[in-house]
Amino acid sequence: IQTRDQYLLIISELCFLPASDPHEYIVVEKELSWAEAVNYCRSNHIDLASIENSEENAKNIQLMTLGDNNAHWIGLHTEVIWKWSNGKRLSYTNWKVGEPNQGLMGRCVYLRKGHWEDDTCERPHYFICSAGKILATIPSNDDGLNV
């Protein structure tokens, strides 16, 4: 029989997974529109890449072929405000100087040469998927313990 303290220990170990758990990414060298890339990533991985800090931006740059000048869609887009395809609001940016510059035409964003540029969402580009994994799930608390 496990005691309440043992349950707390198990649950606390699951809750304190590192907050900076690195995202995993997959570069797909297939040209699709932004919406098609979202569908591809959601069907085969998790979603288009969201880049939340400079380390993640650098990681994506490293994944792209050395000397690659191709644009790669990331999950950033706008309707009214800039947000990621996974629903998160924008908190970090790495725009190329002068970007975004497409106005209403440039509602989607690609990564090229380390910087972000806006573009029309219908234009086909390579893309980067987020391929992170769920590390643990905490079961619902149906045993009556107040944790």
C-alpha cells in the first residue's frame, strides 16, 4: 500500500520536468503552401515549428543544409496579431531588417539565413516541423487524495 507521501513524491517528480526541455525539429524539403505545411506537420509530427528563443532559432538554422538559401516555413502567422500555429502568442522575434514588410499579403513567416521574413501564405516553401515528444502524463486524481 502506498501512502499519501509516496503519491506526492511520484507526482512531484513528474511535475518538475525541466521547463527548458528542448524542442525537436524536422526539416522537410518538400515545397508546400503554409496551410499545407501545417497539415503535413500535424499529420506526421506535431505542428509547424514555433521558435520561442534565440537558442531554438539557432537550432533551426543548424538543421538547414549548410549554405541553404531556401526559405523554410515556420509556424508564425497573423490574422490580427502574430501568433504560432499551435496557438501560442509571439514572445520572441528574429525579423530580418525591414521585416515584416508584406502588409496584408504577408500573413505567414519563413526562416531564411537565420532571420524571419513574411510572405504570402500560398507560396510554396520548404518547412520545419516541431517533432517534440510528451515526456509524461499525470493521471487524473480519482483516488480521493487532495494533491
